Amino acid sequence: MLAAIGGGAAGAALVGVLPGRLNATSGNWSSGYVLDGTAGLGAAFPLSAVRLLDSPLRANQARNTGYLMFVDPDRMLHTFRLNYGLPSSAQPVGGWEAPGSLVRGHCTGHLMSGLALTYANTGNQAAAAKGAYLVEQLARYQARNRAAGFHDGYLSAFPETFFDRLEAGLPVWSPYYMIHKLMAGLIDQHELAGNPQALEMAARLGDWVGWRTGRLSYGHMQRILQTEHGGIAESLTNLYRLTWDESYLRTAERFYHARVFDPLALGQDALHGLHANTNIPKMIACIRIWEETGDRRYHDIGTNFWRIVTGHHAYVIGGTSNYEHWHAPDVIAGQLSNRTCENCCSYNMLKLTRLLHFHEPQRVDLLDYYERTLFNQMLGEQDPRSAHGFNIYYTGLSPAAFKRQPPFMGTDPDIYSTDYRNFSCDDASGMETQAKFADTIYSRDTRGLFVNLFVPSEVSWRAAGVTIRQATGFPDEPATHLTVVSGSARMALRVRLPGWLAGPARAWVNGQPLAGPFTPGTWLVIERQWRPGDRVDVSLPMALALNRTPDRPDVQAVTYGPVVLSGGYGGVESMPMPRLAPESVTRVPGQRLQFQAVAAGRPVALVPIARMHHEHYNAYWLT
């Protein structure tokens, strides 16, 4: 199979999916990124086509880039070298990447993805060079498999005997999860940084997974699937799309986890007690397998899961899980702690939502959820005081919650992470989240452009020959402004009118009002010949709202549009849930969102939860 990568049908397929390339078969401009799925290849914009402008999102991205460029790749490769019998003078790192950790190596996969995403969006050549160095070094280790006593294709920072333990039912953490992160990082290095060696390595690793799992019976494989394995089936499916080798698709389907999938296929909520982030990546894989095989069962699993989680297991900020697990449906007030909303869960929920959006772009609710999670949780997972953009593990929602690493990752109460001591899955997924804010702001179809999110940015649509700039102070400003910077084209410009709008939107083209009404939960559609200088202004009326929890109607969260407001309590480390006087919530004059209120008889300042850092806060209140 590997020989075919350089030529023939597989080689032609590879050419067709390089980032920003013209699709070799259809002649249509393609995003070139297989993680966008089959629908996304034609609906997503390449990351290189969207440029973030000045905003908190771009500031987060810059801090994240600072860390990606700071971290020493040789320290990240230390345990790989030892695993392959090579000397290493690098200083070991800590957290889950420590030499004795059972999950060492996965952060290197995320690092490769973060570097590739950064290069694709910003053109940062140093990021591309660092990613290429990681790939080159990992290729050296993979080539030493036989000398190290491993089977061909294997690549990891821990020995292959971990999989012997897994297959024997002995204690081991999540070895296939680690393989998934490395495979995903290699695929990203190929797709987003144009590194063909990375794809060859991912293919060899995929061959190894195929060999390792192909020896096992269905029953044996089902027992193995009880151990966390991440989204490895997604990466295997992506390898199929890149090589057209059907063996990868067959291997991906071996990861059908019947205990979890069968109830979801029937639309049943059997999530109570399951570890959340163990299972969300599997749903992304289900949608990808459905796209490639047409098997509707996989579609139903993924879409039923999204409906169940967002409707019955999600907190007001969009996140899910408490102490990393799902509990009884519609129990929110009863599951408030400082370990709600693990950030990896939301990282994966947004990936799933994005795939579904490409298939049903007319659905505003998908993007409403995406926006709520992005602007409340993901934007706020990073410490703005940190030049290296450190990320937290959970976004807590209990009374007197506090953004910090959990005790099992460190003891400093005011630390989100560190340069080298606190590596974890959430620290690692944050490297990607903060690098790819540009990926869902816009999408497209044959009619024209969708403006999905209100983020200062500029999109250059080469196929249509136009560049459009979006200027907005959202969420502080309840409006967005779109200007044709260059080019001319006849197309439909569609702006999302969120379901949270406080009333009908208003819109103007070149200063002239458009006839409404423009209803919340729909799209504003303007089809015309667009020319340089054309401008569209859209109002986004916002209002305060109380969001009742389904299990305790007297426990509510305060939102302004999609923004969840939190009350700051400084150094107060514990308190009963305060009783808020809803009629006391008033906006403080000024450009930035800030409100004042009275809770438990005392004044409290309310600000967007994404801006709440380094003090205790409340997001839910008695009313």
C-alpha cells in the first residue's frame, strides 16, 4: 500500500486534497482538509483564506502561538527516544508527559496539530519548520521498530507491551488514545503543512492498528473498546480518504463500540455514568464513517448523540460533564461543581457540531450552540495574563467556582498550567482550540457565503474572486458590519440571525434599510452583484434573560444574548448559592459588557464568564 502513495490512484487522491488546492476531479475549490468531512471539503474555507483581525480571539491565538514556538521539541521527544533505545540529553517534562506516565506522548501529537493549524492560518514559517522537525525525528524512531522489538509501523512514547496488557485485560490507561493523537498530528502535518513524509508515517501506523486489531475476535475487540481509545476511528477514516485504501475503513469499523452506539442508534439516552470525553470523539468518527460509507446507522448515532447531549446534558456555557462523567439527563443544578465542563469535551463537541453544520447549513441551532460554547467556554479557557496562553482543565460552575488546574495536576490555586509541569489532555487540546478560531466563522455553497459567527476577520474567496471584511465589537456591540474589500461577484450573502435575538434584526445595504422583518433563528439573505466598497450593516438586538435549570427552576443563569454573565467574588473561597434579585440586573454605561446586580442583599458586578479570571465567581443563582 505504501508504494502506491507516490503514484497511481492513491497518488492522484493525495494531490487533490493538499490544502488550498484545486480539487483534481471536480474542478471545484476545496478546503483540502479531510477533517472537514466530505461535505466540508466544499463548504469550508481553507484556514489560509480567513484572517483574524484585532479581537480577544486573535489575542488568544497570539499567546498560543507564543507557547507553541517556545516549547522545546527535544523535551517533548525525550520519552520517544528512550522508548526506541536512543540517548537523550533533554530534560524530562511533567504531568501526563512524565517518563513514567502511561499516557506519555499524546501532547506531541497535539503539538504537531497546533503547529500545523498555526501555519495554515497565519503563514508562520517557524511553526512549519518546528512541525517538520518533529515529523523528521518521529520518522527516525518509527524506522527503528524492529531494533526496539516492536512490530512494523508502531510509533509511540511507550512500549508495544502496553497493548499486550490491554488485550490481556490487565490495567493500562488508554493506549489507542495515544496512537490517535499521534496519527491525527501526522495527518495535520501532511494536510495543513504539506509534509508528505507525515502521511507515509500515519499510513504505516494505520497499518499497524489494522494488523493489531485484525487478529482479534469481535467479542475480544468489544472488551478492548471499554478502554478509552479517543477518535482513532476518525483518523483511520481520514487515512482512507487520503489514500483510498479500504483497509483503513475496515479497521475504523472495528472500533464500533456496541455498548455505547446501539442505544444511540435507537435514539435512546444511555449516557448516565459514561466518561464524557472518552465517547465524544467516537461520535465524530461516526459522522466521518457515515460520510464515507453511506451507512445511515452511523449518521443516526452521531446526530442523536448531539441532540441528547446539547438538549439534556449541557450547562449554560455549552460545556458538558461533571467530574468528567455524564449523569442523569436534565440534572444541571444537581451537578454543579468546580469540575464541570471539561474543556476537551467542548473541543470535541465543536468538532462534531462543525461536521454536522456542513451537512445542514440552514440549521441556525447548530451554530447557536457553537457560538455559545466558543464565546463562553473556549475563549475563556486561556489565562490572558500568561504570555504562553496557559489553558485550564475545567470551567467550574459551582458557587465560588475558580478557574485553575485541578488538584491532581498541581497545587497552586492560581495556576492554569505551566510551561512543562502540567501537561494533560486539556492543556494539549487547548493548543489546537486557540489556533483554529478562524475555521468556522464562514462557510459557503454554490449560491454564496454564510456568515456564521460574529468575529472581526477577513475572508478571501478565491473561486468567487471577492474578499469580505467583517468588523464588529461583538458581543459588546450588538451588530456586525460587512464590507467588500475587493473583487466583484453575484452571490447570496447570508448572515445568521441567532435564536437568542431579543427581536427582529434590522439590516442596511450601503446605508439603505432593507425591508424586514428578519426573524430570529433564520438567515438574512441578500443576493446581488457585489462590488468593492459595498457594505452591509446588521443589528443584533440583545437582552437579558434568565435560563432555568430543568431540575431546579429556581436555579438560573443570567445571559445577555449568547453571553453568560458571572458575578465576581474576589477571594471568597466558598459560599452557598446567592439569591439574585433579577430586577436589580442593570447594565453599567460603557462600551464593554458589564452589569451590576444585587445578590444575597449585596452588590455584585457581572461580566461575561469568558472574562472572569483569577477570582471566585458564580454563574448560577437562586432566584
